[in-house]
Amino acid sequence: MPNIGTSVGGYQLLDLLHTGRNSQIFQATREGGGQQVAIKFLLPERRKDRKALKTHAHEFQTAKSLEHPLLVRMLQYERNRNKKSADFAHGPYYVMDFFKSTSLKIAINKDQEKIKRQAHRIVTQLAQALAFMDGKEIVHRDFNPTNILVNSTGEIRISDFGVAMKCTKGLFGRSKPKDLVGTRSYMAPEQIRKQRLDGRTDIYAMGCTIYEMLTGKPPIRAENPDELLLKHCRSTPLTLTQLGMEDATPEMDALALSMLAKKKEDRPDNMHSFLAQFRKMRISTDDPMPSNEGMANMGM
């Protein structure tokens, strides 16, 4: 595995940003040019794992096809199959834009009140990004606070497209997953049951994320993983107010709860429909009403 200070493909590694189950992400700079990037390497023990290799390449290819300001931008992919190459020992890696940030999960745990204050901006950006993905018929399938990057001002990027799926619409469209993948605290009932997926599957996950941003915890919790999946399919969640957000407006209570409907037909039709409601409302009773100027600044 490369170390800080190592030169890889014309980039010098500056800092280790994250170590996951399958990979490590480093901050790096282009030698001689100063361009700041992030580089994701597979861990050595995963480089012979076909599934890990496929997921790694799929993540790059999917994100590369989704050019949007609120999605992490991919720059290049290197397979490193040439044993004579100086970079062969580092295995496959890909290069992406560096966005100085932390995960939304860490930000919530560190200062949930700050995230609550930034919620209107963050949620609007998330909805815009998911609306774009839905237009491309891509379902993220692992949308959750860990896979959302947020900086100190509330600007976001969505990342980690390793299990994203092309869900084509229509009678003969491909939209049924073969495997159960995702993070269990944010999985929609149809995802758990391996039924047809569409953009409303990510709307459910975003509803769970909104709950966590505003209350500090996901709306569905259980003592073990199997019970958690069962609750997603059967249990009616409490409202934001019932979970302790005493200043939640009635309209925010109702909209957030609708995102967690068991049947996707009972959720907002799409993110454009969600935004049409959300941009007009206050999240908490202390919030000012969104102005027309503010909506314009958010791209509405």
C-alpha cells in the first residue's frame, strides 16, 4: 500500500483521508502543477477479489458518467496491470477532485445543531443532485450520511457510487436488483425485498438522512440487523416532532414522513416534486420563510 510522500502516476500523496473495508483514500497533488486531488486505492488484500475489483471500476465508471457540480467528479482510472510499471505495486486506483470536507455523518455527530441550521441548504443540494441522477435513471442504493461530503459552509458532494444501479423505466426496463446491498438504516422496503427500484428508493434513503440531520438519529432503529430490515418494511416511523424535534413545523413533519412511506407510490413522485414543496416551507418554527431571491440562488 502506498504511503504519504509516495509518488503515484505523477501525483504525490499528501495525507491519508479515509480507510474503509475495501480501500483507502489519499489527498494528493500533481507534481509540478499543484492540482489538489483525491486518489482511491484498493487495499492489497482486495486486489484479487473479483467483486471488489468490479465494484471499484463500476464506481468510477458510474460517477464519470454523471457530470454534475454536486457529485464528486472523476478524473482518471488506472488498472496497473503492467508488472514492469513503477505503479504496479499500488494496484488499481482512480483519481477524483479533492473536496475539503468531512462526511455528513461525522458532521452530525460533531455538531448536530450546526447541521440543523444548515439543513435547508444541504437538503436542497441533495435533492438537486438526486433529481439529476433520477433523470439519468441511476439509483444510488447506498445514499446515507457517510456517503455525503459536507464542508463548513454546508456545500455538499455525493460520493461512493460502487453499488449504484441503472434502473431503466418501462415494461421491459431493468430495475430489479439481484443482491441486497446498501446500509440497513437507510434501505427502502422495495430494496430489502429486491423489487423494482427507481428514484423513489433514494427518496426513502434521503428521508432517513433528513431525520438524522434534524434529530441526530435515523428514524428506524432496532437491536439487530434483521429486526432493522423488518421494521423498515412494517413499522410506521414517528414524526420529527415525536422524535424530539419540538420546533419542527407541521408541514416539515408531514413531508419528511411521506418520504418514508412503505409503498413508493405514496412518497413524493420525484425530487422535483419534493423540491416544489420543500422550497416553500420552513423546517423549524424559528426559520424565516424562504424568499424568492433565496430560491433563485438555490437554482430553483
